[in-house]
Amino acid sequence: MLPFYPEEALRELDQIRQPAPFKHGMQDRRDLLWVSIDNIDSKDLDQLTYADTLPSGKSRIYIAVADVDALVKNKSALDLAAQHNTTSVYTPGKVFAMLPPKLSNDLTSLNPDTDRAAIVIEMEVDEAGKFELHSLYPAFVRNRAKLVYETVAEWLEKGWRMEHVSDEVHRQLLLQDQIAQRIRAFRESQGALGFETIELQAVMIAKIAVRLEPRTVNRAHRLIENAMIAANVGASRFLKGHNLPVLQRVVRKPKRWRRIVLLAKALGEKLPARPDVHALRDFLVRQQAARPEHFHDLSLSVIKLIGKGEYVVGVPGRRPVGHFDLALHDYAHTTAPNRRYPDLIMQRLLKSQLFQTPLPYQRKDLAALAIHCTEKEDDATKVERRMIKCAAAMVMKDQIGKRFEALVTGAGRKGIWVRLYDPPIEGKVIIGCGKLDVGDKIEVELLKVDVRKGFIDFRGCL
């Protein structure tokens, strides 16, 4: 993974001085009350949302996605650099952005009170939450309020009004939240799985990790998650409806379904012998209600056993692989082109239909890019996990010899990995493994840490 931008890409960047202008064929949607909701430190704003109600009783949610392709041209030096890494990498204290900050944080970011080019996806949502694509088009948009997940969630969940935010924006967010909850309810009725996991973020002081804090998912996260899922489905169906290829995001049926069945059996439940997303969803819902304090552990185990996502080419006329977790057949990543290259590929495919231009990729090229994007995403995930483990090793270095309760999160020829219950950090069991599998509980002793390599090694206390 390149930690820098090539000289040719920087020379191209120097020639880009203004955001993409309004051009023929674009709609002007700057009149809508667009808002962004993101992390407090986010500068690469990829999407805006807006919603309204229809006389029929249905609702409509609009998602505006930054038109990155307008400035980052296919096969340019900037594009090839982005294609090499395929994603931004987020580590404690530093972000290795896929695109230079001049673009991702400024000229292609949907920053507040600025006019920007975007692709708008309008999804119509009925009272039951079923969503259908209404229209998809290029437009000029303007972000009216840059909001943060935590403050939006505090208002939605606790009624703590946001300062310096108008009544009109508050009403808009309430409508968006209502629509998102209906979408979520519909998705769940179709078998979409609901998980709760613990992700850690390092608190850094003077570039030293002093503690690890869990990153929680709140109602504002759910609002954006469901809006983006609807938009991703809409974009995928738009291309499918025009007999165009799609760079799909898929999660195949679990290869380790039998182990999931055994975990359910240990909890007094029965799952069918073959993968069944509806049965798994019902099992998870019951477990979350019966054992909420253990649901994080069950979620993590099931996620590991289902397996990772990947990119594949969806060919017109051929049944798609599907996304097992989401219980969707038509799904793609389209809403984060500033930080994820597959989204930029999809944007170019969409624009080829919108502007009636030749397809930007041959099918064989898309197939190669799908493999490449999957591999580089895995690489980025490994880097991010290693850096978190480096931070965790820094925090844990004074606890050598201490014993902890742990959950097995990985088991194979390369070894056994566990996640502690408190603090919830991951490491490898190098002595005293025994015969363990994902989902087993074990007591471990911290043997050693290596801050530079991010190694956290345990002895199994069987």
C-alpha cells in the first residue's frame, strides 16, 4: 500500500483549482435542505440526505453522493494512485487518504455552505418500509448543516436539542429518522441480520496510546446506515435495469454454518442444517432479548463464522450472488467515492448511462478490479487492526502475568485468536491452546507484548 502520492498525481492535483462546475444535464437541487451526519473529525463528506412526505402517504429519501469522478478522471495519475490503494486507511493518529486532502477534504467533499456536483438517488419508501428506486440523476447540491453522529443521536434518543441548529433542520432529521426506522423494520422482515459488536479506538496523547475506548453505534448511525443501504440497492438496480454490469458487494452463504448450528445448540436452540438467513435472524433476536449482556460475543462469533465480504461483477441476466448478512440480491457500494475505490467505479458506470457515454470498463477489467479491490480491502483491514493492536500492546504492557476471561474469535492452522472480555482487545494464544473453535470461552494469561509489531500473546489456562 502506497503511503504517499506519486509525483505525476501531485502535478495533476496542482492543476485542479476549482470544484466541478454546474454543467448541462445536471439538475439544480440546491434549494433542498440537505444535511450531512458524520464523525466529529470527518472532513471527507461523501453524502448528504434529505427527506419529504408524499400525498400518497409514502415518503421519499434523497441521498446525494459526491461526484468525485468529475475531477478524478478514469486512468489519470490520480485515479491510478487511488486504484492502487482502493481505500482510505484509518489508524490511530493518522489517516492515509485514498485521495489527496485537497480533493477528498475540499474540492470533492460535500462541505457546508458550498455548491458541489453530486449524483442524487431518490428512494420511495412505503409505510411498511419497502423501498424502491424513484429516480437517479446528476445534480448541483448545497450542504445546509454539517452534523455529528453523537449530537444527532442525543437529540433523537434523549431529546437534547442541538445548539445552533434550526427548527427546520430538527424536523428534517426527525422525518429522516422515521423513514430510516421503517426501512430497517422492512429489511429485518426480509431476514437482514442485526449484530452488536465492540470496536475499539485508541485515545492518543502526544502520539502515545493511553487507553482504548469502545466505539458505539447509535441511532444516528442507524439512520445513515439504512439510508445508504437503500441508496446502494437503488444504484445497483438502476444499472441492472439498463442491462449494465454492476460491481457487486457480496457475502456468500456461510461455509461454517455447521459451527453456527452448534453454537445455537449450546444455547438451547435449533437451527436448520442448511444456511437459512431468516432462521438465523430469529435466533439472534431471541438471544439479544434473553441474554443482552452476552450478545456482543455471540455477534462476533457469528460474524467470524459467516465470513468476509468481497467484490464480484454482476452480469446482466445472471442471478446475483447476494449479500447474506443484508438478505439482499442487488447490493453494491456507491456512497463513499472519496474514500473507497469500488464506489468510484460504480459512479462511473452510473454516469455512463446518465450522460450516454461509452462504458468506462470492459467486463474483464471489472473482474480484475473486483479481485484487486477485495485484496486491498483485506490489506487495509489488516493494517488498521495491527495499528489498534500496537496501541493495545502499549496500554497492556504493564499487565504481563495477569489472567483474563476471553472469547475465541479465530481458529485454524495458523493458530488460535481470542478477544478479552475486559478490556476487549484481541491477541493470539501461543501456548496451551487445546482443541478450541470460534465461540468457545477460555481463561488466558498475558505472556508478552510487542508494541512495534502489535503482538499480544497469551497462554491458555485450560
